[in-house]
Amino acid sequence: MHMGRWEFGLLCRWVVPLLIAAGPVLLAGCGAGPGGLNVARVAKLSGAVRLEIRERDESSLTSYATRGDVAEQAAIQKAATLLDRPLPLGPRARCLGQYQLRFHFADGKVQEFEYFCQDGTSFLRGDQPFWQGKQIEPSAEFDQAIRSLLAP
């Protein structure tokens, strides 16, 4: 049976999360396979034209202030490349993300992720369906790249 793009998207967004709740399933076609989640591929980060880094305001649970606005393609591609590998999905940390990483695209779309816990735990997660309610732990190189973008 041939499945069109629309049907496949519907399957990945709605049916697969229901199957996950029911038990372990291989999800190779939906971004999370047996090797983990490749965030760069499923979020198409190689097409990003801008990276906005926002830090959570300590006095608010929902307010963020822009700390960095990166338009240099080499820096954006470095961050994307460091996420271009399967990383295992794990349980969500019980903290709010200290940062939001917002990858902007030429067509106006944005892929937004929560990043880093104030207790020093490094994680990356989002509200997109491919996360399956979980998060990944990015590499130390990714953490260093983001820190260097935040440095004055």
C-alpha cells in the first residue's frame, strides 16, 4: 500500500504517539528510531537562517529575554550539525528550560526548543510531536557551541 505525504504525516503525529503509550515500537520513519532521535533531520535545522537564544526571566515562569541573535550561517550550521546524529530519548527533566533556542527559517517558520536546566543538567526538548513527550541530552560540544554564542 502506498502512503501519501499527508497520510504519513498524520500517522507520525497522531497514531504513533498512541502506539508509544501502548508499548515499545520502532519509529524509524518518524524521526525516532532504535538509534534515537536525530533532531537536526526531523526539525530540518540545516535550513535555518537565524538562531535566537532567549533566557528565562528569573521572576517569571513564562517570560524570556533575548540573549543572542545569531545570523552567521557558520555558527548556525555548527549548532545544527552537532544535533545531526541519533541521540537517545529519555525522560523529561523536572525543571523549566533556562533557555529557548529558536531556529528561524526563510519562510517565517520557527523551530523552538527548551534547553538547559538551572541545576546544570543539559537537555533539549520541545513541543513537536517527534519528541514523544521526552527529551535528549545534547553533546558537550553542542553545549560549548551554545555557550560560545552567549559569551560577550
